[in-house]
Amino acid sequence: MAVLPLRILRSARLVAVTASLRLMCFCALALWAAWTPLGQAGGMNDFRDSQVIHSYEEMAVRTVLDYGQVPLWTPWTCGGLYALGSPQTRFASPPFLLSLLVGARRAEPVLLFLFLVVGMEGFFRYARLRSGSALGAFVTAPLFALNGLMAMSWMQGWINFFGFLLLPWCLLGTAWVCRRRPGGLVLLAGAFAVMLGFGGTYPVPMSALFVVLEAAGGLLAQRSWTQRSRVAGWLGAAALFTLGASAFRLWPLLETMRSAPRIMAGQPGTSLAGLASTLLGSVRQWDSPFFLAPPILLLAAASVFSRRALFPGVAALVSAWLATGYHFKASLFEALRALPFFETLRYPERFAFFLAFFLAVLGAIGLGVLGRRAQRSRRAAWGGVVLCGAALVGMVIARQGFDTIARRTGIVPEPERVEQPFAQARGNRWSLGYFVALNRGSIACGEAYPVPMSEALRGDLPHEESLEDPSAGTARRLSWSPNRLELEVHAAHPVSLRINQNWHPGWTSSVGEVVSREGLLGVRLPAGEHHVTLRFLPRSGIGGALVSLLAWGGLGFIALRSRRQRPLALWKVGGLAAGPLIAWALLAALWHERSAPPVLTNPNGTPLLAEALPPKARPVRATFGVPVELYGALVPGSPDANGLLSFELFWKVTGNVPRPVGVFVHLVHEHGRMSSADHEVVGGTYFFKNAPRGPLLRDAFTVSAPTLAPGTWKVLVGLWNTRQGNRISARDTGGLVSDGRVLAGTFTVPQP
């Protein structure tokens, strides 16, 4: 009887170590999981997020196939924006070739299939390295890849979230670098470059956190300081190569983040019970957002006494702590958001995906423990067979949950394409796919960051190009494409040409000077007849591509030398890694391009910065227990014709303010009823901690009057510590305010 379990384990291991057989199994499992999405190929996902995210891919395909251009600029959304610098676009990666080949919508389910296979293979390689068990890595790989997040991403159109499946390749590349293997440089830089080009503004920073953890583990594993210094040198070179290889996308994104910062407020948190539910589901409910088949716990439990479990165990605990967000007083997620580039993260529960990953690694280690003991112990051999069976059951459960979520996808027929000259329309951000098919731009913007949009954009113009002074002459379109416009202009005197698209500093003109005209793309032209050619040639897009080419050239050279058994010395590797970044610095210094100023406006379009209180504002001059002053408030006497109450508070920051300080607004009825309009971000742009000091900050917000009872209401304003929940002391012109609430004004809601 002892022979039977050993034969089963050896047969399974043979499949695991034979690449062709292993990949056949992974392909079969991925096909099984993606069967429903593949059946939905060609249809349009009607979910609101998909309308925005997918349309970017459709626009990019159209730009390449119809106009023969690189999709740097997209005029079809938000009045025109820098496509390569938009966080949610995913065309700057190899999967875009599939969209060009079969169409963007038909490519998406195929991409799901391919990413599942790539994710399983990557997990197999990393988990095998960590566990020393090919069999353990083989049977747990599908449990990782069939995570509920992938099914949710398909259902909601978050195709760029498939990039999370590249996590094991990032970690594997880091582990190889720690072993001073040149292939690790290529693998790490390539995984991050693909992830970032695929719209991985969430996968990249979140994965980078665990890459740093992997690198720290690799350093600590070295036995001497000499070895650690060498590994540190390799890790430094890897970081430089990764930055250089990703510059084609990273530089445009940094430019966008600087001109249009994305602020995330709120303090979301999840209890440990809630985290367990979202990860493991419940009885016969296998469709939770980050579902990991419960049998993985059996496999992970077998690893508890293995030293190999130390690193993934620590990483799993870190992931769980981050996933709880602000639930505990000691919040690791809060500390993470204090770091550069991490302040834009929201939804801490997404770290549950990383918890699932490291639990799966622990499962591989657990099966490896039993596999090594199987030669000496019949119980261990049967235990290994039982765990393999549990993993198979887990695959069935995971696939069932995956399919349940995928079937919820709202698929509607793909809209018919209408060939007509491009023009802007008022649009609808949640129906963007229809406007792209009509070759119409949607001024209504569904982006997740404050796109610099001109208030002068129009969706009803007879011509998209015109002269500011119509009496000065005429402007006629000769040809149109996303990155290039040709016009014939007759001007009796110097005049400005206006294009009904947003201005960006990357636009150039063959005649005259490109300028911003109320935020619109404009060109100052001299008198006379002109053939005007406008081209979009952004420094960050072109310069970033050159930097990436240099980085990949260096990586290719290192890989070639390594293949020929002629490895380079570390100082030469470091020189090759630093070269692209030096070129980046030179390009930034020598290629002058005006920078787009940050968008400092309230959600209602009013300027965030104010030179003085408006004439109708009520002076308040209240001070608080932190260096913030409330100078005044503008409170309407009654709702407007649309039933809205538009308030403006005018703040002034005079020193360092803690991050958790937020604004509370209490609307108190004459009979004691209360409503609130609390918020953490001033004007939808800054936390007090990051706000500019000195000028007045206009904090505009709106309350719907129909939700309020008729009668007179007081507006009481103050500051509070959003982390601790307590109000901050306040003083007005009369002295200390007992309850920390300062009267900003009153209004009346009339009888209906």
C-alpha cells in the first residue's frame, strides 16, 4: 500500500516538471475558467467602468489602423487628453498587438485566457523556487490564478487588473537578482514594464512593495557583509534598469500626476472577519471579490514547521495588515499612504490578492514538506496524496466561483460604427463606447483623475476649428487625425486659431505659436495665407521611448554576454543601468517644453485659490488648535432653481497640519434635526497637510435641499481628527467656542 501513494506523487511530479505537460494542464484550466468570457467575445460590456476603460483601447486601435499613428493623443474623451499619460490606458504593452489583430473587444477574453496561463506558470516558477517542490507549486498555481479578483476584473471591465497576475514574475526576477543571475534583471524590468504599459497603476506600486520585501529577504539571506554589498549592487542595477525600461510610460504618467494630482480621501477599513469572508467566501458562496478556494488552508497548515515558510508567512501577515486598511488604530496602510506615489491608493482590501498569493505559496511549501517525507513515511505519502486531492477540489471550487462572477457580466451588442468627420459632443461618460463608434468626442469625462479640461469646450459647434475673430478671415480643415491636424487659414491680420480640444504643451505648429486659449488648443498666427500643420509630439512620450530603448539595449547586451558565458563585472552592469537615466536627465534638461500647470479648481469649476473674500462672503476669522484659519464663508440664503445649496468656505493654512485633519460641516435645523457635509479634502484637491500656505483656499461643496426639512438652518463648521474622531478646538472673534463649531451662516429651505 505504501507504493501506491508514492506512484501517484511521482506521476504528478513528472507532469509538473515536464514543461509541455505542465503548460497543457495550465492551458486546459485557463480555457475552462475563461469559457464563459470567451463565449461573450465581441459583445460590449455595459458596466460604467468598462465603458471608459475599454474605450481607451478602442481609440488606440482606431488611431493605429485608421490613421497609421502611435496613439499618443486621444480626442474622443474629456475634450482630448494625453493617452500615454492617462493612468488607465493599456495599449503601451505587447497585448495591444492582439487588439490590433482581432479587435479590442474580441481580444479581451483571449487576454484573460493568456494572462491566466502566464500567471500560473509564473507562480509555478516562483513557488518552486521558494518551496523546493515542483509538485506543490504545480497544484497550487491554479488556486492563485483563479482568484476572484480576475473574475471581478472581467465582469467590471478592469482588464488592466490582469496585470496583477504578473506579480510572481516580478518576485521571481527579484529572487534571481539576489542570486546575481543576469536573467533576473531582464525578467524584473520586463515584468514591470509590461505591467505599467498595461495600465497597471494599481498593480505596479502594490507589487513594488513586495518586490522590496523580497529584496530585503534576499539581502538578509546572505552570510557576509561582502556578499550583501554585492547583492545590494545588483539590486540597485535592477532598480535603475526597471526605471529605464519603463520610462516610455513612467515619464508621461509622472507628468500627468504633476499637472493633475489625484487625491484619495476616506479611511476605509475591513475587520479580520470581513477579510476572511472576502477571501474565502462562505458555505457554497464562492463568488467573493478575492476568492481563494478554502482547501488552500489545509496545504498551508502543513508548512507551519518549515523554515521555508518564514518569508511567505511574514509577507502574508503584512498583506493582511495592509488589507484591513484603517480598521485598527495601528494602520500600516495609513503609513503606506504617507509615502510618495502611494497616496493615490484606495481600497486597501485589494491587498487581499497578495494575501491569497502568499497563502498559495505556503500551500506549495506545505505539500513540499510532505513530499520530502513521503520516502520515509507512509502517512506522509498518503498525506501528500490527500493534499493533492484537496487542491483538485479547490480548483473545481475556484472555477465555479470564477464562472459565477463572469456570468454576471452585462453584455450588449457592439454598436455599429458610423463613418463621419470627427467632432466633439456633450457626450456621456458612462456610454463612451457609443460615441467612439460614432466618431464623436465625449466632453463628459469619466476619468479618475482631474483631467485639465477647458470650460470653453463645446459640443454643438458647426466647425471644430475656427478663428477667434471671425471677421479676420477663414479656417478650413484639410485633414484630421488624432495626432496631426492640417488647416488652410486666410487671415487679414494677426489672429488666433482655436481648436475645440484641450491644450497640451506637447502640441507644435508649423506656423505661428501654440498657445492655450481659455484651456483650448490655440495657435497665434500672423496675417496672410497659411498651411498650418499641428502635430502632437510630447517630450515625455518621445523622450521616454528613447530612454527605454537605451535600457533594453543594455539589458540585451548583458543577456547576450551571459548566454556566451562572458558575464560583465558589477561596475559595468551598474554603468549600463545608469546610462539610460543619465540620458533621461539630459533630455529633460535640454528638451524644453512648457509644463502644464496643476489643475487647482473645485469640483464645480471655481478656482481653488482666492486672492480675497468675495464681496458677498461673510467674514469669520476663526482659528483652531492646528495652524488653519477659517477666514470666511459664502452661504446661500436659499436653494437655487435646481434645489441645490452651494457653499464656499475660505481657509488659510499657516503651518504644518497633521494628515488626519478634516472639515466637518453640520447643518442644524431650528428644531434640532441635523445633517452633515463632512469632507477631508479641501476643494477636492488638497488635504490640509499638502495645501499651499498663505493664499486663501476656496472649499466649494454642494448639498441637495430636497433632503432637508423646510425651515431655517444654521451652518456650523469646524475641524476634526478623522483618525481619532475628536473635534479640534476652535476660537472665533468672541473667544473659545465650547463645542468646536463655528457659525458660518444660515439659510432657509422654503415650503414645497
